Amino acid sequence: MFASDMNPARDAGRVSTAGMVLFPVQFTWPYGGRSVSVSGSFNGWTELVRMSQVEGCPNVFKAVCAVPHGSHEYKFLVDGEWRHDDQQPHRNGEYGMVNTFDTRPVPAEVVPQHQLSAVILNQAMPRISEEDVQAARRQISAFLAAHTAYELLPESGKVVALAVDLPVKQAFHILAEQGIPVAPLWDFSKGKFVGVISASDFILILRELGNHGSNLTEEELETHTISAWKEGKAYMNGQVDGHGRPIPRQIIFAGPCDNLKDVALKFLQNGVATIPVIHSSSEDGSLPQLLHLASLSGILKCVCRYFKHCSGSFPMLQLPICAIPLGTWVPRIGESNSRPFAMLRPNASLSSALNMLVQARVSSIPIVDDNDSLLDIYSRSDITALAKGRAYTHNLNDMTVYQALQLGQDSSTPYELRSQKCQMCLRTDTLLKVMEQLANPGVRRLVIVEAGSNRVEGVVSLTDVFRFLLG
């Protein structure tokens, strides 16, 4: 039934809904078992959808799938054995005895709905055409083009900048104390901002200094100034001129009068999480002023505030995220060409977590239990917690991800970083709901989990949302 030479159909909950209506259907297996899944013609028989045990009913397992209109067959895989529910409509099909259902409502007098093993939960998911999607994108693009970065500036607050000749060790501690993952760099000799230092830099530094298995020392980090590290990084990346001198990467920044669409595109094109907003006047010769550290969440907040009250005119915003090409999902059976999805167990070494962050080119990795249920998330910004108690001087192979996460769980950690880091959503949540969650300060991604079990199904990030909105 799951032969590798079959044409893999994409997860029915993730196909494009252009010209198609999807129905949320709840499947129920009430006869017990240790591991229960369901599959059927609604997903081309190419995927096993894991079913969750109902709390308080150990013999009952349920799962919800997005199903296209029509008549369908399905079977249950119970503890490795294919079975059907002979108490429900069934027939002899291509795969033996299979259960059947139709997306057209079943009259209550024929079969009571609460007794069905496949029940249409509510009305069909909204229909949307490619024209509707493009119209919504044009409206959002026009809104962003009509507003400027000046509108992102808070009424009050602080911004932290570091001198480029500061020792890396000191920069490491400052960012940890301030509870921030990134800071612009100021060069006093040039009288301008020349770059940023971020958690990604610290990850690369710790990997480079510890690649021979030796413990890191205070002296090693003391000898690395930020400018020396940036020059060495340029050498490593082959960024040198014709004379072999390193060419530092130009700082990515925005002016207060830049429109929000251009600022959002800078995020997407350069793969950065924060962009300094700098006011620079060459007319009077005054020094540049650092006004704000812009993020995609701030821009998304402006979008949500404007479009929330007129979302009824934009059906795209009411689509469940499982019905649009959004986010990175755990590969399903039959998706042999899918990109691997990075997850870690809590007892994995911190060294392996840092390596995975770099190699997978992701900003965070879900931490899961043996059932792939979400426990926590380790992100690039968590690296600054190693400054507490000089934990970075220990061998990173001897520290587990769980121990590393504990370093950041004290009362001095800023609330938004402590409570907003590990946020979840469901595959059935609407695009607007997901956007509103991601618009909160400190939230850069949502882990998509299965209802009830919290089994990780994917991740959707701010970058994913803006790539979709701006087409």
C-alpha cells in the first residue's frame, strides 16, 4: 500500500486550495491499541496520519484531516496491523476491506453522527482563487509601501550599541545582561556604524575555538576583539580584495523615511533578524543616530493592526495554514524529496545543537520527547545564556541541551524572551491568527503541533509569512 514507486501525493492538509474545497474530517478508532494511524484515498494512500489518544478514554484515538470533496476509502494501522471498523460503512476495495465516507452530509436518521468513525466537523474550508491571493498581496504591498520605518519607533525605550574594538568576551556578557541577541557595532575611528554582532557570531566563535575538543578559556575569548573576529570571518568566507585584505560585510540598515516594504525586503534578501534604523545627515556633518532595532514582527504588527478589521474582505487571511504553502513541515510518508526537519532530544549535547543550527541554516530547533511531542525550543538567541556562570568555558560536548536551556530560566531573563520564545499553533489556525501571534515582541516562529498530543508537525516563521505575503 505504501510502495516507494507510487506517485507521492502531498499531505492533504497542505495542498493549495485554489479552485478546491477542503473539509476538516475527524477520524475515530474506539478499539484501543498502542499506536494507531489512519490513511486513505483522501491523501492518495501515501501518508500515515498519526492518531492521538483521547484523554480519559484510553481506548479511543482521534485525528483530524483536511479532505477534498468526494467519496473516500480509509483504513486504520493499529500496532502495525491494517484494520477497518466493521461497525461503520465498509466495502471490499483495492486494499481489502476498507471503511468509506462521503463529504456530503450523512442523514442523522441513517447513522447517528456520534457513532461515525469519519465525521465532517464543520463547513468546508474557504475557497480561494489565485486571483484572490494576488489581490490581497497587492493590498498588503501597497500598505507597506505607504508607511515608513519611522512608524516602528516606540515612544520610549533603549537601544544598545557596542564598540567594535570591545573584546568578544565582554560583548558576550553585555548582551546576556541586557537580554538582547544582537547589537550594532560603532567604530570610533570612522565615526559610523560598521556592522552588528549577533548570537550567530557567538555560535561560530564557540564552534571555532572548540573544534579540537579543548575547553574554552577566558584568555582565548579575551584575545578576540569584535573587529578581529569580523576580519577573521571575512577571511574564512573568502571576502578579500585583490591584495588579500579582508572586505568586511557592509552593515544592513534602514533610514527612518524608508518605506516598510523596502525594509521587509531587506530582511528577506539578506537573511537577517534585526535591522538598525539609523538617521544619518551628511548636510550638517553630525554623527549618525541609532534610533531603533527594527524586526519583522514590528512590521507585521502594523499589517495586522490595519487589516484585522477588514479581514472579511480578504479571504486569504481566513485560510488555515495547512491549506497554503507556508512554513517548514515534518516530511510525510511518500515525500522522499522533502527537506529533513531538525529536531533534538533534551539529552542531546549542546555541541550537536549548535552544529545543527549552523548546518541546517535554521534559527531554532524544537526539543521533543520520544513521541516527538514538543518540550521546548533551542534558538540561536539562547547562546547568550552561556555567559551566565561562564558556562562557555566548559566542554560543550558535556552539556546537554536541557542544561543549556536551564541557564536562561532565572528571574533576571526579560519576560518577553522567557515566555514568548516557545509559542505553538495548530495546522487549522488561520493565517490571520498566526500573523497576530508572530506580531508579538520576541516571537520569531511558531511550532506547529498536533492538537492534544503536541506532536511537532512543523514550524512557521516570520520570514515564511513575509515571503508568502509579498509573493
